[in-house]
Amino acid sequence: MKRTLLVLFLALLSPVLASAQTTPLDSCPLPASAMRVAYDETFTVSSSAVGFTAATYAPTNGSPKAVCAVVVVNSNSISWRASGATPTAVIGNVQASGTSFVVGAANLASFLMIRVTSNAVVFVNYMVPNP
């Protein structure tokens, strides 16, 4: 009986746990199999907030615009905000070294990040739909 209750409890709780692990930003609108990395850039995130480079994720030469960005924090922690407000070391969403998250197209222009303590290295893959 205890085992059945535990299984039922975990089944009911699993959607809550799954939602807690997802990024608070919108995700890529397509499955991974329908996208490819088209552009990328590396940032050294320091004491001044930086955002993504518009000319990279939204080229004006007729190339496709990114539908999302996969952000990988390679070293040291960052603090980020997608509202357009400037993050600080203590105000924002802290992302630790070795983690990654997705930023959807609607938030690419307003996304800003700053280091928490030491300079951080961040690598960004911009995804576009497969041709």
C-alpha cells in the first residue's frame, strides 16, 4: 500500500518537477531534429552587461534569423535578465559554470548578462530551421 501511494504521489508530482527544471524563457519553437546551428559567438562576460549581437542572430543579408539561442556557460557564473533591465551580480537569474539554457527568439534582443564574481566565458549557438 505504501509503495502504491508513493508511486501515485510521484506520478502526480512529476509535472511540477519537470516544469521547475525548464528555462523560464520561451524555448525553441521546433524540435531539435528540425533545426541546425547556423551562427555562434563567444562572449567574455565581465563587469558591464552585454547582450547578443543582433547582426549575428538576425542577419540582414537574406540569411535566416535565429529562432532561439542555446547558451552554454563555460566558466564562472553569470547573472542574466531577459526583460531588457540590466542584471547585476545579485539581481538576475544566476547561471553556474557548466550549465546551459535556451533563449527564444522573442527574448534575443532584450537578453543581457553580467559576471557574478570573476569574468565568465559564454558560448552561444543560434538555431535556425533546417532548409
